[in-house]
Amino acid sequence: MYDLFDEFPTPDAAYFEAANHAHDLAHWQPSHCAVFEAGRRVGFAKLRRRDTGAGKRAFTKIYQDVCKACLRGERFKRVVIEAPSFGEQLTEQELLQRRVIGRERVGQLKSLLRATT
């Protein structure tokens, strides 16, 4: 693919960028919209699971099509993905209370195990 203005990343660089960021799309800022669109079309789950050879070939073909479409004037809207929130926010007091309860229960389990042996 010929890029007059050297606007697009190379297919190799685009593939490795998409594959390396496929696990965390919410925090990824792609170098070009074509990289994200090609990754979306291939499927980020497939990029995470495929072996490098097959994934790279599939991505390169689609990436070239996306770059040609971009050169024709087609624009791609990036899907906004919210970062997942893990766990709940605990105060220091709640965290301390859970640790105390956890230690008590571990002590109870140990005493039960000693009693059975």
C-alpha cells in the first residue's frame, strides 16, 4: 500500500499495536483510527487468541482495506469503551474490620482441622 503522506503506520507496527492493546481497549489511544478500525473488524478477541502468523495475515489484509477506505475519505468513529470498575471502594475502617473477621475465621478453620486430625 502506497501512502503519499506517510500517514499510516506500517502493517507490522499496526498489527503489534492492536495485538498488544487488545486486552485493554478502554485505556488505549491508537496511533491512527485505521489501526483501531482494522482491529475492530478482525475482532480484538481473535487478536488476543490467534497465533501470530494467522492473526497477522488476517489483520494485514483488513488493515490495507481500511487504509484504502481512509484514503478515499471514509472516516471511522471510535467506539468509546468504559473502563471496568473492579471491586468496591472500602474505607480504612471497613478494610480493617474485614481483615479482623478473616483472621478470626482462619483461626476457627485451623482449630477445626486440628480437632479432626
